[in-house]
Amino acid sequence: MNTTSPNNETYGIEDTSFKAAGGFAGIQKLVKSFYTFIDQLPGAKTIRSMHAQDLSLIDDKLTHFLCYWLGGPRHYRDKYGPISIPRVHSHLVINKAERDAWLLCMERAIELQPYKASFKIYLLEQLAVPAERIRVTSKAGRNQGIRAPDSLST
């Protein structure tokens, strides 16, 4: 997850990505925007139906997870316990359409943030990796006999 942009900005080392995202407040804003798109975009209806009506818990979980994932404080584990992203989603049916809708909502949310252009590109590219891993390990992927590429199986 270590990348140097054309402007020599490095992300994915220690807390550089967390800081580039604006810290906790910036990530919280990103997640709120993301769930607004989950609620509004017609293509995200299936994803929205996978969540409770009240999004406050999942909003908080995603905010804390992204803080941790981007190199910030590891409060997710303290608050919610250990997590395996593929295992948490394994009971769901997630095909390419759901993966792509999730990524579209995240892309739209990222576009609204005051991040540097290089970080916006980096972040979306990095989020595509677990999104694909979730698809492959979901109920749909297992039913289709899809095997996670070795790069995704750790």
C-alpha cells in the first residue's frame, strides 16, 4: 500500500494516508458522504438493503476502520474487537455489480473531499483491493468457485 505519486507525495507509510485524509474528522466526513451516496444512487439500492435502516453504527465502524487502515489510531479494535473484512462480509451476496456500486459511491464521496488529487487516486485504487477481496470471498464468489488471487489471500 506504499505509493509515491508523480508529485513525490508518499502515501501508505506510517500515518501519511491518515493525515492526507484529514485525520479522524476528514475520514468521518468522507464516510458521511459515502453513506449519502449509498442512500441516493439508484445503482446502490442492493448495497443499501444490506444495511440496517439506521446507519449510525456502520458509519462509526467504517470511520474507525478507515482510520486504522490508513495508518491512524487503532481505536476500531478497542471499540469493536478484531476484524477480518472478508469474513464480516462473507454471508452477503456480492457480485461485480455490488462491488462496482460500492466503489462508485466511494469515488463520489472522495471527489467531494478537499484531498490532493494524487491522494484521491491513491485512495480509490487502494480501496478497490479489499472491495475485490470481499467480492471473491462473499457467498456469490464462493458459489461461483472464484478463488482469490494469491495477492489477495493474505
